[in-house]
Amino acid sequence: MEQKESKFTKSFLWKIIAIITCAIMFIPMMYSLFYLGAFWDPYGNLKNVPVAFVNLDEPYNNDGKSYTLGKDLEKKLKDNDSFKWEFVGYNKAKEGVDNTSYYAMIVIPKDFSKKLANSTNGNFEKPQIIYRANKGRNFIFSLLSQKGAESIQSQITNSISKETTKTLVDKLYDVKDSLKDASDAQDKIQDGTQKLFDGSGTLATNLVSAFDGSNKLKTGLNQLTDGSKQLNDGLGAAYNGSNALGNGLGQLAQGQKKVVGGLSDLDNGLTQFKAAINQTDGKMDQLVKGSDQLNEGAKGLNGGVDKLNKLVSGSLDQAASGLDSAASYADTAEKLLDKATAEISIDPEQAKKDIAAAKQITDIIKQGNTSISSKLKASKNVVSDNLSKPVSTLGVYTSQIADGVKQARSSTSDTIDKLLNGTRALEAGSGQVNDGLTTVASKTNDLTNGLGKLSNGSSTLMTGLNTAASSTGTLASGLGQLSDGAKTLNSNLGTLNDGTKKLKDGLNDGYDKINNNLKFTSNAMSKFVSNPVNLSDQSINDVKKYGEGLAPYFISLSLWLGAMFINLVLTLIDKLKLADNKFYNNFLGKYAVGVVLVTIQAIVLAISLNAGLGLDAIKTPYLYLNNIFTSIVFFSVMYGLSAAFGIMSTPISFVLLILQLSSCAGTFPIETSPVFYRVVNTFIPMTYTVNVVRMILSGINHSGLMQNISILLTFMFTFLIGGFLIKTLREKISKQLISKQSAETAA
């Protein structure tokens, strides 16, 4: 009866174990298929995820152009299926994010277009795109939606870069045209400064000549002053001799009429000389006007100086001619005196003495006239020889020339008046001789007074000449300063001319450079700047779906769980002693049974992934072979642990599972993990199974593949051999303990 119950129990247990084993066979498939199926292509279904878009932007006009960037973006998003865009108001969007209606919201503020439009004018005030997500609802999607917001930001940035670059290039073309205009204008300026520089050189040279001429004029006027001094001395002697003449004039009654006629001629000559000086539009008047014109037109006086030379020369010739006439009148007086000598019979000896004294006076007058006439002519030559060159500017110093000329004219006129007064007084005195010799003596005093006045007039003339010489010195000093200023001006104009040349060359070079380099249109450049780089995606080992990227991790995890459950079932059978088969109870026999079971698991998993999810490998057989190989390696590790530690291998397997989940780099690169996990990564088999599956799915690196397979084989044989040795040692120790206990019991 008990034997029948035992058989029933074993049969029932085998059925249970068979059912469990069949279920376990599908655990890897269910784990991978369901989990990967749920996340196989999440990016392809984002169009079903609601995201609110709020456009508060207001249109803005700038430089005649209307900006509606918020509206433009809204139109683009209506044709965009990256998310399920819903265009709502701000309050509804905020409420939807705070609750569960929307995963995120993107807000375009009202001053968005305004700030971006003003950036083309240099007002760089960045507008904001407001992004608000409910990260607590789904953190992964918040990252994806943030990428969407950054994509919108990138689109707008490209648009603004395009617009700003277009404006900048258009302005560069304006600068190019302005540089051309400036270059052309600078060419004309440089030509002008060159002419100004050349003219200033000529001005400096001519001012030096004018300075030398003024010095010579001063020397001539000094000589003329010396001659006037001699004339004054001669007139003093004549005044002294007039007293002697008065004593002999009584004897000149008979010849006095002729003397009166001669004096009348002298009066006429002096009157003509004065008239010549004071004549309107005469030589002296022209000299005065010319000096005034010299003062008013100092910068344009090249021709005025020639006229001045002619006027001064003519006036000096006139003065010399007048003095020569005075000398001729003295000769006439001398002849009349000679004739009177012959006619006077009363006291002829005394008459001869008086006439001799008169001749002495006329000799002095002729001598003085000759000296003054020659010096005036010499002064004429000095003026004409040294002021014939054109002078462009005499500045404020030309006023002194006008004042000197006017003063000379006034002094000369006053002197001639005094000479006329003296001559007329002499003429009046001589006229009285006709009334009688008795009155001649008394009138001789008039002659004496006239000679005194003539002497005074000569002194005035000398003073005027001194003033003219002094004024000429001032003129020479002014011309010297003007000459130095002209040299400085010439030097500075040279510097200015060099600067204008450099500026002209710089403008031309700048225009040439910008003209040579500015070969693109604003539209072409704006398109280039908005998208300057094309991304040439030359990635290798392409992964098409999100699920494919996670598949290596979940395939390894599923096969580990499947192998762990198979090993658990085999351990349970062993512990319940349900198998009486000798082969099964052998180490290799049980291992072989487990290998067959995990192989079936691997094949079922590969079929489900390939057919159910469409998982493609580089070569489909590689996927099946790798699943089988991975299952065998994992089962070998667990079987070795079971052989070594028995039922305790199950918790050890779970610990290994946890370590491998966190350290195998199935999701993120292992370099992103802390040091502990990077160390563990090297010593767990799932690290290498994940690498192998990745290569089979996306691209095989044969040397890397063989290296990973070699490491997995090392894991497999290390755990199998180690488990077998530990099991053998453990059984040997157990037998020894049993034998020892039996011996002790028998004793």
C-alpha cells in the first residue's frame, strides 16, 4: 500500500515538475517579448503624446518688414507629428501640465518677434521660449520633450541667423560702396593737398625773395635819408648866404625882372611837382591806392606787387625829375645873375661879390639836387629789382606798407608846400626889387625866411624818410616772420599731403580687399550661416529601433532567468530524489539534461523575437546559435554553483543577477557608472553576452567577438570544473564522516 502511494506521489510530482518546466521554458520568451514589445519603438509613437503649444507673440514691424515668428512657428508645428501638438491658451496649458492633460507645454511670449527683430539693429536682447514639463509624470518623456523644445529653439536660431546675416551682408555691400565713394573723394583731396603743398613751397620761396627785397629797400631809403641830410645842410648854408645876398641885391635891380621870371618858373615847377603828387589817379595817388589794395588782397597780390613796383618807380622818377627841374631853375638863376653882373654899373665889385655868393648858393642847390636825384633813381632800381617777384600773401604786415606810403605822400606834400612857400616868398621879395633897390634889402629878409622854411621843410622830408626807413624795417621783419610761417606751413602741408596719400592708399586697399572678398550675395550667405554644416552620418552598426538597443540586455537577462529556473528545477528533482535513472544522477548526465532544456528555451526566445518583434540579426542563424551558447554558459555557471553549494546556489545566483543588472552596461555606458560597478563589470559573464548580442544584431567585430566568446568559455569551464571538484571533495569528506560515525557506532 505504501509502495503504491509512493509511486503516486512521484508521478504527481513529476507532472507538477513537468508543468513547471514547460512554463519555465517560456519565461525568457515572455520576459523579453513583452518587455521589449512595450518599448520596441516609443519614438515612433510620440505623435500620440499630447504637448500644449501657447503662442502669445504679437506681430512687430521693423524697417518696413513685418515679423510674426510665433505665428510662423505655429504653422510649422501644425504639420509636425513629433508630438501631438495642441494649440491652446496659456491658462489651459498650465492647468493641463499641472494635472494630467499634457506632458509638457511650450510658450512663445508676446515680445518674441520684437526682440528678435531688434537684434538686426544691434539690440541684442534675447527672447525666451518657455518650456514647462511635468517631469514627475514621466521623466524619460520630459527629456524627449525638452529635446523637442531645443529643436524649436534651433529652428528659430537658424531663422534669425539667416535674417541677421542677410542684413549684415547687405550692410557690408553698403560699406563697400561707401568705401568706393570715400576713395574717389580722397583722390581729389590728395590732388588738392599736393597742389597746396606745391603752392606753399612757391610761396615760401617768393617770401624769402620779398624779404631780401625789403632789406634792400630799407638800405636804399637809408641812403635817401643821408642825401636828405646833405640837402638840409646845403639849405642851412644857403640860409646863411642869403644874408650876404641881401647886401648885394640892391645892385641887382636891373636883372631882377629876369630873376623874378626864373623864380616864377621855379614856382611853376614846384607847383607841377606837387600837383603830380596830389593829382587824382596820378602816380602818387595810384601808389596810395595800390598800397591799400595790397593791404586788402594780401593772399592774391602777385600782380599787385608788380603794380606797386611800377607806381613807386614812376613816383621816384617824378621826384627825381622835379629835383632835376629845380636844378635847372638854379642854372637859370645863375645865368640871370651873370647877366645882371654885366648890367650893374654901380659898385661893380660889390655886385660881383654878391653874385658870387648867389652862385655859391645855386651850386649848393644843384649839388644837393644831383645827390638826391641820383639816390632816388637808385632807390627806384632797388625797388624794381627786388620786388618784381610775385608774393602770394603778406598777412597783417601789409597794412604797415599802406601806412608808410600814405605817410611818405603826406610828408612829401608838406615839404613841397614849404618849398613853394619859400620860393613864392623869394619871388615876392624879388618882385619888390622892381620898386626900388631900397626895398630890395628889406625883402631880402623874406628870402632868408623862405630859405629857413625850406630848410625846415627839408628837415621834415628827412624825418619822413627816416619814418619810411623804419616802416620798411618793420615790413622786413614782418616778411621774415611770414617767410618762417610759410616754411612751417609748407612742412605741415607736406605732412598733411603724406597723410592724405596714406589715407588714399588705405581706402583703396580696403575697397580692393572687401571687393575681392565680398563675392557672395546676402541670400547665399544667410542660407550658409543658418545651416553651415551638413552632418554626414557615417555611423556603423546601425540600430533602427529603440527596442533593438535594449534587446542585448534583455536577451541576456531573460536567458539568465531561464537558466536559473531550469537549474532550480533540476536541483529540486535531485533533492526530492524523483529520478532513479543512473545517467541522470551522473554529473554529466544531469548537466546534459539541463543543456537540452536551456537550448529549447533559447530557441523559443529567438523565434519569438524574430517573428514577433521583427528583430533582425546580421545573420539570423547567428542569433539562434548565440542564444543557445549564452544559455549553456549561464546554465554552466549555475550548475557549477549548484554542484558546489547545493541549494545555496539559488541565492548566490540571485546576487549575481543583481550585480549583473547594475554592472553589465546593458543600458548606459559603463563609463557613466561609479568605480565599484566598473570593477564588477569585468568579472561578470553578462557583460560579455551583451557585447556578443550587440555585435550579432548591428555589426560584427570578429576579433572582439572571438575575445568575448573566449571569456565566456572560460567562465563556463571554470564554474563547471570548479563545481565538479568542489562537489567531489565535498562527497569525499561526507563519506569519510559517515565511515567515521559508523566505526564509532560499531565500537
